[in-house]
Amino acid sequence: MPAKDTAFGYVFPVVRGIQARREYYTSMCPLRLIPKIFLFDDEEMPAEVRAQRTLNKARVPEIAHYVVDNPDDYVFSALTASIDSNVRFEPLGTSGEASRVGLLHVPMDAKFIVNDGQHRRAAVEVALRDNPDLGDESIAVVFFLDLGLERCQQMFADLNRHAIRPNKSIGVLYDHRDDKAKLARLIVLKSDFFRDIVELERSTLSPRSRKLFTLSAIYSATTELLEKVEVTDRDEAAAIATSFWIEVSKCFPEWKLVRERKMAAGEVRERFIHSHGIVLQALGRVGNALLLESKSDWKKRMSGLQKINWLRSNGSVWEGRAMVGGHVHKGSQNLVLTVNVIKKALNVPLGAEELRTEEALDRRANGRGKQR
């Protein structure tokens, strides 16, 4: 039985539980009710008197589109809300499991404050405008009894204390909606070269890891590579990308030595810059320029990669570009400046943004020279 708006209040079918010696209730609520009864703290109020963070409105359309575009297989986790009112639980029975299942009676003037899931709640409201039929579907809601602002704020802190966003690599590995994720998996899993040297689950590599790249790095680099490149299907895209990365690998004998277990991956990452994500992404961007210029003769230009000194110790080239203070740095300007090094070696003209960034680097370098 769905939650009902009766003459005296709302009635929710619930299961009663106990946490920290306090009762709480779990119900299944129709989506159409979510925007009507679940409120969000007034974002105009100062943070210290709110029980939630300010809504990030940029996230809401993305979540709403996810629901509307995937009506047969979207997934929503439960909302958590506090009820600012006295409630009455009416069990179905007096003993055993029957005493835990029943109806929760909530007065009409009660306030429902979302403690966790405010972006899902806002996205449901937007999604219902595009597809009203979603209103008959349901979402789990966990109700706690509101014990005041301090308790609500503590609930928010506790609910988010141990929340960890999955790293990008495992997100790419498990995402079957994103065509770019599918392509990255296809390139790695179907490639004899990449399959054994790409870390699929982690987005960072430990010094002792036998892997040379991460799946997230391959994803980002291949996305750069195929930007605006016309392909007929994913198989053609995979063929172009695989061909490109194989051609790149011929210029870096250390990659092959790692695959053949003749050189440690950690040693390559420690000594050379070319196996780091920023360089892979830069290579992808340069490759994109070559593909857009001419799909037929880009391979002839790749030998220029061998002209570059890829040692991390080569500070005259990499410091201020792919590295800052001796550490690899992946800022947007660092990426552009790394692209510039590769483009110059391959005789690819720099774009307007790349020229501006290069000139800014020169001005900074000249300024430091004058200070000395």
C-alpha cells in the first residue's frame, strides 16, 4: 500500500528497526510523492542553521536525464529523511515479525527534511516533468524522528563520513552505458599489448605495481584521440585507437620490456615521463590533430616521438610542463604545455590556445631569469 494523504495525515507502510537505541522506519514511497512532501532546507539560510549542504543545481539535470534516458534499468539508492513531528506506529501484530511491520501515521503539518539524497529528490522532480509515468514507481526511504537541528546536522555528517566515490578506473570498467568506457575496455581487453599492463580497478599505481597504465588513463587519452573523428561504429573506433597506441608503443621500447617482464613497471614510471597519464592524454590530443588532418599518413609522423628526451630527470623540458617541483602534475595548462612539446617534435602546428600558453610560460621563465 503506498503512502496516502488522509484527512488527518500521511500513512506509510513501513518496517520498524532500531539503531543507537532509537526507532527508525523504512518505507517504499511512490516517486510522485517525493517532491510534494520531502523538503530541502532553505539554501538562503546560513550554513550553521541548516541541516544540509547547498544544493548543487548543476548535478540535478544530469541525474534526471539518467533516469529519463534509462527507464528500464535506472537505479536509485534510498533517501534518508527526518520527520519533525510526533508519529504513531501501528504494527500488524503484537509479536515476532508482525510487530516490526505496520503503518506509520504522520500528521499533515509534519516537515520531512532530507538528510541524505537531496540531489536525487530534486532530480526526481525534474524527471517527473519529462516522464509523468515514473510517478507510479517507488524509491526506498529511511525515516528518522527529528530530534532537533544538532541531531540532523550530526546525521548528515555521519551519513557522509565514510562515503567514498569509486575511483575512475573501476567506474570505467563497470559502466555499460558510456560508449567511451566501452571503447576503452575493448581496446585494453582485446589487445595483446595492453591487456597485461593496464590496471583495471585502481586509478593510481603503487611503486611495486606490475602495471604500467590505468584504465582511466587509457579512457581519457582515447577520448582525446577520437574527439570529432568520424567513425561508423565502435569497432572502427577501436581499430583506429588500437592502431594508434600500438604505433606509439613502438617509439617507447620500455613499454615492451615491461610487457615481456624484462623491466619493472615501477622503474619505468620512476625514470620516464611517457607512461604517466598526462603524457598519454597529450599523445591522444596530438594524435587527434593528426587524424583530423589526414587519416592516411599519420603513422609517418610518429617517429618524431623518438626525438624527445622522455627522462623525468630532463627538467629543462618537463619542469613547468608535465612536472612541477619535480612531481608529475596534471593541470589543464600542464597538459597543453606537454602537448606543445609533442607537437613540435612531430611538426604539428600549435593552435591559438597552445601558442598563448607557450608564450605565458616563456614570460614566466624570462621573469625568473631577470630576478636572478
